[in-house]
Amino acid sequence: MNKSLLPLSLLTLLPLQGAERLLLAAENQVIEVDRAGRVTAVLKHPGHSAIWDAWRLPDGGIAYVHKLGLAVFDANRKLVLEHASIPGKLGVQSSGLAVLQQGQRFALLDSGAGEIRVVDREGRLISRTPIPDLGSDPLFSRYRMLRESRRKGAFWLVQYDRNTLLEVETGTGRILSTVPLAPHLNPNPPATHHAFASLTPGDGSLYATTATGLQILHLDAKQNRLASWTAADLGIATRYLLGMQKLANGNIMMALGDYHLKSASEGRDLLAEVTPKGKVVWKLTRDRLVDQIEGFVDPKSGLEEMRITNVHVYDNNKLAECLRVKR
């Protein structure tokens, strides 16, 4: 029997091997897998699509951001909190989530409204932070990703089309840092870059990915380039480089998107673990997932796509520590 047809209750009761789990934001669902590529749980809620980011919570629940807002589920997959996107002139688009205070608060990046909103577990509004109005940019192309800064009371966010990272002060929206990626992007071969993700590993440095440009950058605290790799340098077959997380061993786990495939082979790799020296030591490939879950079938190509945009790695036996990671 195809596991994609199994109900969630049976998927979650399958025998588990090892404690490490990888939670994947994947278009209209959230998927949990182990290192063997075996799906151990799936969460899919009606009406939720364009899921950009998903987090496992210390109580076993899940929080994610989708186009229409924030959704929080308890350990039994019951929806316990929703916070809606606010329509702007061009529509709605929420594209970033940061989990705060060990899951007691959530910060939502609302591109349509042009602000970051923090709410608590009861849905009470704690703060609103204005972000620069990118009204000249299409709504989809404005912002991606939201992460807490090392600086207390601040967030990092990504200007997608403008290839710039911003650090903004909570509440005021004051720009604390601006990091343009353009000086560090490879001119050859020519590629259209769109900044997608940032990662502050805790040592003052900064990682960034460009989605369509297929480049990962590592910058020091003074914005000097420490390292740079393209998907070709890493030997990765993917359409996009997207979200990432620093692992306890110092490596980076990267989400690799397979949107708009022209052939299955160009989207072969869905996750990759990369060392600080730019060596890939582990990959999760499409062929290990497509028979277990139902992905998104692109109407133009007819190909099934997993559309993974972000990954959260954690120890399933130590959920109380699952948020103590650098994402």
C-alpha cells in the first residue's frame, strides 16, 4: 500500500529509527522525515498553501506560516491558533515566521501589510513593526524569511528581488543593518539572483542564499566574503537554494526547492548537508519521497514536485530543546 494513502494516525505510529527528525515546509503540507528519508508524519490543513516556514515546538506541536497567515497546532495536530495576513493594495502574502520565547510568542512577516507582528499563544497582539514599503515591487517579490537577530529586540529579514538583508528594530522598524548581496554574487555564469534566506550562526557571521541564483554566501561581521558556493560547485541538482539551519556539528542543512521542473533530474536533490568547507556529506533525493507522499503536480509539466522551502532539524526525544538551533 502506498504510504501516501495512509492516514496521519498510522504514519505517526510507524516504527521510528533514531531520534533525529527533519521537519519540511512543503507547499501545502508539513512533512516530517528521518535521515533514511522515511516519512514519519504529515500535517495538511484545508485551505493552507504556500507554506514558507515550519517549526517543531517544545510541546510537540507545529507552527508554520502560509500565504494567509500564521497557524499553530498542538501535539495532536489540532489547530489552536490562527493569525491572519492583512490584505494590502496588491493582496495578501505572509512569508516569514520566527518562534520566540520557546514557543510562547510568534513573529509573522506580513509582506502585504508591510509589517512584522508578534502575537502570543492566545493570539493577543504584542507588537507591530513597520518594514520598508516596497510598493514598486510585485507583492510576491518583496520579502522572504524572518529570524531573530543576535541583537536583542531585532529581526533579520530578506528583500527578495533587491538581494538585500535588513536588520530591523522591533516596534520602531528602524533599520539597524543593511547587507547588500550584489557585490558578492557571481557574475558568471549569468543568473538572476533573488535573495531567499539568512542565517546568523552565532559567531557574528552571516549566511545567505539566493534562490534562483543558486548561490550560498558566508560573510563575516564586516560583510567581507568568507566563502561562496553555487549548486554546481556543491554538485547539487536543484532548481533553487532556499532555507537553511546550522547543525550541532557545524554543518549547514539546506532546503532545495524543486518548483517548476522541466525534468525530474534537475530537481533530484531536496536537502543537502554541507560542511564549512563546501563539501556535501548527505543528501535527501526526490525518489525517496515521491512514493510516500502526494506532492504538487505542476499542470504544465505533469511532474510531481515536493516544493520544500525550509527545514527544521531537531531531536525527537528532546523536544524541549528543539528551538535551540540556529536557523
